[in-house]
Amino acid sequence: MRNTKKVAKWEIKRNMKNKTFLIGLFISPILFLAFYLIPDLFNNSDEDAVSTTVFVNDQLGVYENLEATVQQAGAEWELQPTDISEEEAAGALESEENSAYVFIDERAFDGGVLPVYQSEEISPDFINEVQLLGAPLQAMQIEELGLTPEEASVITQGVVFEEASPDASAETEAGMDDAFLERIVPGIFAAAVLLSIVFTGMAIFQSASQEKKDKIAEIILSSLTPGELMQGKIIGYFVLGIIQVLVFIVLVLPVLVWKIDVPILEYLFVPELALMLVIAVLGYLLFAALFVGIGATMADISTAGNFQGMIMMLPFAALIFVGPVFNDPSGIWAQVGSYIPFTSPAILILRLSLLEEWPWIEIIIGLAILIVSVWVFMKLAGKIFKIGILMYGKNATPGEIWKWIRA
Amino acid sequence: METMLTVDNLGKSFKDKKIVSNISFEVKKGEIMALLGPNGAGKSTTIRNIMGIMYPDEGTITFRDKGKKDIPRNKIGYLPEERGLYKNVKVMDILLYLAELKDYPLDRAKERALELLKKFDLEGKDKVSVEELSKGMGQKVQFIAAILHEPELLILDEPFSGLDPVSQELFKNEIRGLAQNGTAILLSSHQMNLVEEMADRLFLIHRGTKVIYGPLDDVKKQYANFKCTIHGVNERSLLESLPEVERVEQNEETAVLYLSKDVQPANWLKNLPAQLDVQELSIDRISLHEIFIDIATDKNLLKREENLDA
């Protein structure tokens, strides 16, 4: 174990001193932020341009109510009181852009129609948006009629048609939103951790085959056993993956918290996260075992054979299931995906994020399969690594690898 | 002298092919023991079995602490035949890592590394990246890595391959110095002249089996008989009829006469018959080099001698 720690420490140190690794460490969160923020940037500037100035000639004393309504609705309006007359407004609009004049007077009670004068280049949606000013005025109308507050609320409520399904009543909708976020936020986080450590773990493969190429393997192995070397690499790259996750968190999370209205931190640190992280770590160990074993069979990454290439693609096998699982998170595809060790980490995390009721039996079976697979693959990788790491100059064929495994 | 390493009846096969069999030797404190043999004789396989990189099918390997089954890796320095270094790391970093793997104290390792780098003309290279070193410099760094932790047993597999004469000399002196300070050294090579200069004892291996094993001086005495090379046109039968001649190799006008062990060169020369055609004549001992070539090319010289001995 002491030697394992030394190897792990070395792998971490070696990578942290490597410029390529350091650049990679920061480039992915920065790219993420760039993709996330740049479209946002353009959107914002667009919206600024269409911010509309609405002048209100208020004769009924409802301006404050209107202001509150506009603020609540979040319309991009700048509300301003004015005393201008209708005739003058027509003249003023010719010299102004993106503005409108609204006249609120007795006509609201007489015919219920109020005039709006708008400049030429105003957004075509404005006339629809302006209808929201109707609500406070309607309230005034009702008040004038002298109805009781109960009667008033019945009238203002209006009649709405809403989509409904037999099992989900409208009331649980809001509650589910919260629960959904509670699951999806840790799910996304766990998936990010899985992806990050698996990607960093792919470097294990590089590290093992490089050790062969540089012919240092035998020197190293004169001081420790192949098992210690392999474990050291797996642990070392795990830590590097976690460092990647930390860098991601430090760079990206503040931006997300700032940009998104959802209280991410509250949803992130929930008990569900622990199980998802355990799944992510198991997934890492499985792929790390695969990569370190395969890396030891190869003289050079550029000469990878079909067999080795296919194994490198295994982490992406989960993508096959993503579509069906989204459609039906408890369907047959979802179950199959949870039981295949190479896809189960990603699929389990996905399902746990989507499902309200966790299928504990399936989760336990899936986890058990995963744990057994990790153990088996670690053993196999150990056997392959032991022989492969000392085979110079050529790639091992699948036949040879099979022979080592049986030995 | 204390025995640091005992190899007893070692045997190893790959698939059905026997690579080495019945290999037995010892390496003692303060001596240089040479493992000799042509390419493919089984030297590296023997060494890899000692280092625990392979596991022997037969026989045992014991280190000084006989009670312990584990290989005392911390006390062994190893320079493999297939060797290299991580490319994109600094010289000092890799030296310290290798020393750390041997549980050698870090500050002491740093001190010794600087000392040794200086000794091997690599002063100031400690902060240089390995990929910037020339091949020879790289080999020096590997050698330093093998001896940095002051091993009690040093195993060098073909340490001189690829070295220029100056570096060879440097390595030779360092190895001798280490032996004088009590390090047990097992050294494999196919360069007989170097071994002849350095080794105290040797083990000659061919096709995975022992050919000769013993102190260098004894081997020389035993096997390095006199031979007489004559340029001139002579009948083979005449040459063979000369006294003390065990074997004749004739090639056009040159004949090499292998003489028996007890020959008195001066007397023997005096008694050469007058009809012998001598354009040129030389008499000297068979060198280790010749013994080596002889074995590698499967001539029968040594076998005959062994039979005679028996």
C-alpha cells in the first residue's frame, strides 16, 4: 500500500507539472462557460435594444398599480408618467423609437377600450403585451360595481383551459418541480463527476503504454510489484479526475448559481448525491481497470488495433440507452442498461435523476453487478498488466491477452 | 565473504521451450560476478527471475536474509537491459522518485544525486527535462538511478551496451569502486574484453545452460591454453603429428594448433621439425574472447576439453 501511494503521488505530481495536462484542466470548464455564457451575452444585448418606453397618461390614479403589474410580469418596459394629450402624442412619436403612449381615463369604464399610440419600429408583440395592463383596470371596474371581495375574485379569476392527465393533478405540479430539481441537480453533478474522472482515467491508458514505450517499466518494477504499480496509477488518476472536478466546480458553479434562479446548492447537497457519487466512483474503477489493462498491451497509442480501439469506446456505450431511458425511465431498456456493467454507471445515474420512486431492487442488483465486475476486471487487468507491461515493441493480440488471462 | 545472492538450479520455460535450466551460482559481497553469454543465451531471463519480474518454474533464488521469502527490493539496484526514463520530467524528479520507491531518505538522495551527476559529467543537468538528454547522458542517469540508494546488491544487465569508450571507462571505474566498498555486483555482458578486465568470477551460459563457472583466473588457467599460429604451407598430417597438439584448424596457409594444457612453450618450440614451413609464427594463450566465440559458434573446443578434464 505504501508503494501504491508513492506511485499515485508520482502520477499526480508528474501530471500537475505537465503543461498539456494543466491546459486541459482549465480548458474544459472554460469552454463550458464560453458555450454557456456567449449566447447569453448576445441575447441580452438584443433585449436591451427592444426595451420599450411606455408613457402613461393616467387620469384614474392607477399608475402605481400598473407599475407593480409590469414589474410582476417582467416585461422589458420602462414605465413613465406623462401629461401629454393624444394629439401631441402622435407628433411626439414621430421623433421617438420604441415608445408608446397609453391613455387611461374614463373610457375604461364606458366602453372598456383605451387608445395606445406606438412608434413605427416597435415590436409587433407589444400590442399583446400591453393587454396585461388590463388586469388592474378590470379590478377597478369591479370595485366600482360594488361587489364583495369574494364575488370580485370569482370574476377576475376567469375561465382557463388547462392540459390535464389522469394521474397528475395540477396541485402536485408545483411540488414535483421541486422534487425533480432535487434529483436532477445531484444527477447532473454525479454525471459530470463520472464523465470527468472517466476522461481523466483515459490518461491511465496513455500512462501505461507510455511506460512501455519509454522502457522504464522494468526499472520501476524492480522496486515494486506490478499490482502496486497498477493500483497506484488507478488511484493517482482518480485524484487527478477529482482535481478536474474541483476546478470545474470552482470555475463553473458560481456562474451557474449566479445565472440560474434555482437554488442549486440547496438541491446539490442532498443524501441522494452520495449514492450517485458511489455509482460514479464504481464506474471510474471499472473503466480505469479496463484502460490500465489495455494500455499495458499496447506499444504505442498510434498503433492501437481494432480490439483496443473498441474497448476505448466502451464508456460511450451508455449513449445507446440514453434515448430509450429518457422516454421510459423504468422500461425494459432502462433495466437492461442498469445491468450491463459498462453502461450501468451512466444509466443508473440517469434513471435516479428521472425517477420519482427509486426502484431499489433494480438499483441493488445493478450495483451488485457493477461491484462484482469492478472486482473481476481489476483481477483481469492485473494479469494483463503484469505481462503486458514488459512486452516491448509490439501490441498484444486478443489471442495473447486471452492466454495471459487464463494463465 | 558473505554470500548476497544464491541461485540454485534455476529453470524457466516459455510455452514448451526451455529458456534456462540448471543454473546455479552465487554472488558474494564485494565481488564482481559476470554472467556471460551470447545473445539469447538466457542472461536476461536469469536476471529477471532474480528480480522477481518473472517467476522461475524450477529452482530457488535466495538473498542474504534466508528467512525472508520476499525479494529485498530496497537493497537491490537494477539496471535492466531494456531501459529508459520518463520523457517529460526533470532529471532530479525522476531520480528522487526512484529513490523514494526504494525507501531511501529524500534529503540524502538529493545530496547523492547531485554528487553522482557531477561525477558523471552531468553537473547542472538536474533541472533539465529527460527528453533533452543525449542517449549517453540518459544511460548515465539510469546508472545513477540504479546506484543512488546505495544498494547492497547491484545487478547490471549489459551495462556497457551503447556507451562510448570514455563513458565505458567511467562506468568501469564506478563499478570497481562500488565492489571495493563492499557492494555485491552481478553483471551480464557479451563483451568479453570488459569482463576479463573487471570480473572476479564468471558464469558462462549458452543456450540456457552452464558452460563454465568459476574464478576468472582459474577459468583462464583451465581453459586458456596455449595456441600456436603458423603461416606457411604445411600438410595437415604433419601438423597433427606434432607433440602436444590437441587440435588443428587449418585455413589455406594459416594453421592454428591448440596445445595441451601442460605444454612448455619454449621446449615445444625447440622441438619443431626442420621441414615445417614457417613464414610467420606466433604463440599465445587462448583469450576468453575466443572461448566465447567458440561456444557461441558451437565448435567443439570446450566440449573436448571438458571431456579431457573428466
